Amino acid sequence: MAKKPEESFGERIRRLREANGMSMEAFSRDTGYPEDYLTDIEDGKVAPPVAVVLQMSRVFNVDMEQFQGPRGKDATRKRTTSHKKRVASYAYTALTRPGEKKHLRAYLVTIDPETDHEGVDYHHEGEEFIYVLGGGLKIQVGQNTSTLKKGGSINFDSSISHELSNPTREKAELLVVIYEP
């Protein structure tokens, strides 16, 4: 008996969007992201950063961890490899458990060396705290740019557009804590 292939992140998003009778135009309007970017996510051409996944989870009124699929070691390794091949820049691991009444989320985020996450500008309701565990981080919040080294941190209103990049030659490891009202 042939094993059913694991449903990709993009396939899960498309299935959820269609199950809710939502057009791509409505999905774009409700998330605040362009239709072509959302189509690339659904087609598996782009792996979205945490902020985009959070916004999608709000639109569908589900916990973002429901988008992750099977949790076995093989599935995790395949997702990590696939993720790196597609975007080669940004990966996250949830450190807190989801809950309907929980407003605080923590993630371990890694950004590959000398990587700019081009074309993606994050913004989501709430507040964000980033602590650099290793490597370095360049973050632009609105028109302000900060460069942080290991041990550095930043706290900001996450509804302001922000972009992350790693200008160093080593992998950046970040503790990212997001408060959602």
C-alpha cells in the first residue's frame, strides 16, 4: 500500500481557505498581504515568516501550530530541509503552547548567515521582543534600523512594519516573544 504524501504547509493553507469559502482576493484583504505572495505560499514557493503565519491564523481563527502537520522526527527534518531549500533564510520553533486565552508566544528563530529576507515586511497587532542568542541581527522597524549582537535586544510595537536580516557570517539565533492582545 502506497504511503500518502504529507500535506505541505501551503496545501494546508489552501485547503483551509477553500473550506472557508474564501477567495484569494478576500484572503489578501483580510491578511494585508498581496495575492501573488499568498499564492506563492500556497504553491510552496515561499515559506512564510512567523508574522505572516500569525496573521493567517487570526484570519482563520485557529492556533498557528495547527498549520504545522505531523510532529515526528522525520517530518520535522523534512520540513526543515524543505524550508531551507525554499527560502534559505528563516526558520522558527514554537517554545510556548497555544491556547485560546493565551496572549504571549515565544519562538526560537534562526536566520542563515548573510541573509536578507527580501520582499517580506512583517507587521502584526501587538508587541514584540527579540533577544539575540547568537550571531547578529539587523532589524528595521519603520524607518529606524538597529544592529544587534549576541546579548542585544529590542522591544517594539509590532504593528509597525519590520524586517529582519542577518548581516553576519554565522547563523543568527533569536528568542522572539510576541504579545497578541
